[in-house]
Amino acid sequence: MTYVTEAHLALIDKPAPVQTAAAPLTEEELRRFTQAVMESDPVHWDADAARTRGFDGVVAPPLFPPYAARRPAGTPDELDRLREDPDWDAAPVESGVNGLPPLDIPLRRMLNGGVEARFYRLARVGEVISLQSRYVEITEREGRSGPMVFVTLQTEYRNQHGDLLVTVRQTMIRR
């Protein structure tokens, strides 16, 4: 049986709509994020330390942009579905990722096939971060335990001026 269809392949390289953070990055948001991830570099909260290291001011850690585009306050939380369906696993390919159309693939098990990130510039306080994703590869192969579909997507994170901050590629394996 073939799981990857022409309809799936037609989605490759078609960008999803741009999604933009609801508000600019603030020092308070950055303080909370750096505490949550236990980041100890003072360039993320001390403007003098940041300037000493050549930055214009406080900068975000390299992996902050993927967390910038959270849902705005007052909007529905997708995880509320767990109240009605405690077995729901929030599989991202099922519902689409970052605005991409969902892939109707009847393989229910999901594995992380890897993530890679390329960093171009650190986000700064006051910047508004946007993301745009696209499927870059959808392939199928037979493994020892049966069929597998590999879905690779790429997401670019930019500031309001279009400056590229981070590119993240992730592969999900459906089995």
C-alpha cells in the first residue's frame, strides 16, 4: 500500500501563511524565558553585559524564536481537547503544523526523526517575530516493522524587517 499520494507531494515547497507573534519581544518575557530554560548568560537580561559583547542591547537566546509565536491571550487552547479525549496525543501532522495543511496519513505512531537549526541573528527586545513553514520532503519506505512515512518541514523565523533569525528543519516519522 502506498501512503504518500500525489496530493501530499503537491504540498512540497508551498509555504504556509506567515504567522506573527501577537506582540513585540519584551524584557519581561525574555526574563521569564531565560529563567525557564536556566540560561545563565547575562546578555539576555543585562544591557551593559550585552553591549560589552557587541550587541545593541539585550538579546534573546538562539532558540527563543520558535517560542515567540504563541497563541494570543483569550484564544482557544488546543490542549483543552485533552479534557474530552485523554488519549489524544496532539500529533502535529494530524492537525497541520504552523499553518501547513494536515497530512491525511493513516499511520498513527509518531516518532521524532530529528531537528536541526541554523542561527543567523539573535532576536532583540522590541522585535516582532514571524514564522513561515513549508514541507520540504515527504517520502515513504518499508522498515523492519512495516511502512514508514518521513515528513520533513522547514520553518523560517524572521523579525518585522524580514531579517532571518533562525531556520529549523524537523523530520517526523509516521509508522
